[in-house]
Amino acid sequence: MRHATALLLLCLAAASPAAAQDQVPMPLPREPKPPFVFDARFAWPGITRDRAVAEALDVPAEELPGRGPGVILGAHLIFPRRSVVSLGVGGELLLMRAKNTIEPDVPTVPTPGPAVPAGPTLTNRWTHMSPQVSLNFGSGAGFSYATGGLGWSRLTMERDDDPQEPGGRVRTLNYGGGAKWFAKDHLGFTLDLRFYSISAQEAAPGRVATSAVRVVVFSGGISFR
């Protein structure tokens, strides 16, 4: 009996190191999301050419500016930081401007005389500001998000030889999503896809009316945390 007990204890002692080696290591703790995130993104939005606006400005619709450079600035507060899904609140500002100069009609056969001057320059300005609410999925090293907000836009289309009065603000709904990746302690990269539904703007003295329009904006840039 004593020999059997000793043999059992010896087997248990030999099995203990092997069992310890077979244990799965504990997962590393999830890096919490940053409490604050600031974005600076760049885009090339395009506004649909409105024939009614072209008629009011007395220019061909195809000459209205389409796409132009834009910048989007955002700031967001995220909580709770350690949860897989976190709520975010903040705001964004979008600024965009597009220009196009109408080229003169050049005759097929050159004719003597002064050169035909270029036509007017058309400018399209879009300013958008909105509070934002988001759901953020992931960790501090990188996370995706879905976001939406209801704010306002100011859309102005004008000729340089006939400037428009500053337009009023119209309600604008935006929604979309994106992702952020942080390879550095405080600096990361972000991509965003957003849909903007801009309400119609009525005509006023010195300002043409604009139709309701939907704009799709894909942007990319840097994030700070």
C-alpha cells in the first residue's frame, strides 16, 4: 500500500509541470479608448449641378462647379472608455469651395480681332456645422464607429461679377461611419464615409434658391488623442 501511494504521488508530481505548461496564457488587457479624439480630414466633395440655379445665374448647368477641396474638423468625447462599445458625443465643421471659369467659345477658323475674353468665374461654397453622436467599437489601438447628427448648412452659388447675398442656414442631416487607427501614442489615421441631406433654400433678394440635395463625402486624415 505504501509503495502504491508513493508511486501515485510521484506520478502527480511529474504531471504538474506538464499541466502548468498546457495552461492558456491570460489575454492582455484591452487598451482603453482615448477620452478625447480630434480629427482633421480632407475631402473632395461634389455638389449636384442644379439646373434651376444655372438658369437663375444665366449660365449653362454643366458649367456650375462640381467638386472642390474641403476640410473637416471634428472633436469627440468617448465614454465608457474600457467597454467594447462606447458612446461618443462631439461636433464637426465642414468647409468646401469649388470654382470654375467659363471658357470663351473659340472659332474653328481663326479670325482677326481682339481675343474673346473668358466668361465669368462661378464659385460654390458649402459650410456645414453639426453636433454628433456616435457608437464606437474596438479598443484604444483602433476602433470603428457609426455616427449621425442634425445640424445646418449654408450653400452659396454665385458669379464673380454678381456676388450673392450670404445665404441663410438650412437644416442638414448627416450619417455614416468610419475607422481610426493609432500607431503612435497620440497620432493616428482615420477614414470616414458620410451622407449629407441638405434641405432646400428659398430664394431671397440677392440670393438664388437651391434645391434639396444629397451629398456623399469620403474623407481621410489624421486623428489626435
